[in-house]
Amino acid sequence: MTGIYETNSPEETLALGEEFGRKAEKGLIIALTGDLGVGKTLFSKGFAKGLGITEPVSSPTFTIVKVYVGGRLPFYHFDVYRISDPDEMDEIGFDEFIFGDGASLIEWADLIEEIIPEEAVRITIEKNPEKGFDYRKITVS
């Protein structure tokens, strides 16, 4: 699903995340980046929905990782905004999660870029106020 996607509402961003979740396979790692308030957690909620997870999804800003089960794959949802050193990820068992039986999505992945596996799908969400308040450019590589 590489390419550039454009969304014009929170609902469209959520739906795009859901589409990625429906296509996710065991071992998928998504490195998600973008400024504060661009919709990273909204995309993550859609991703979880696409995996069939029905419980509410919120950003694990203070816990670093939240594990969701109950979908067709376990979902390992990371928010590394508060990580000051990538070595801190060892303490939570980062490798066991991302190389585990589920799909991983890492918000603020640019903060730990040096430990993100090369095979990760990189997604960047950007705003462009000239195209509208809710416009998002979502680049997938």
C-alpha cells in the first residue's frame, strides 16, 4: 500500500487506518510519524478497528505500549513520545513485541528511528492548512 493518500476529514483518516488494519499480517511493523495533532492516534484507532478489535483504543503515552487482543491478530500499540533514549525500549521488551505474533504500530517512531527494523512500513501524516483544516497528506513507504 505504498504511495501518497489524501484525506479531508477525521473519518477518512480513520477509514484509511482501518483499511491498513484489514490488510495487516503477522509481523507487520508500522512506524508512524507526524506533528502533534495530525491524526496519528486516529489512524491507530482505525488500524485496530480493521484488525477487529472492538475495545476503545487510546494512545499509550504514559505506558509506552498497550496490547490489544480479541482481533484477528494481537495489536501492539506504542507511543514513544516520552522516550528520551531508544535504549529505554529494551526495558519494555520492544523486540519481543515487534517480532511477536501480532502487528505493531509505533507513534512518534522518528524518536527511536535507529531501532526501527528496516522492513517497517513508514507512514508520515502531514497537515496543509492551505488545503483545509482537516486535510491530511499520508505518505506510505
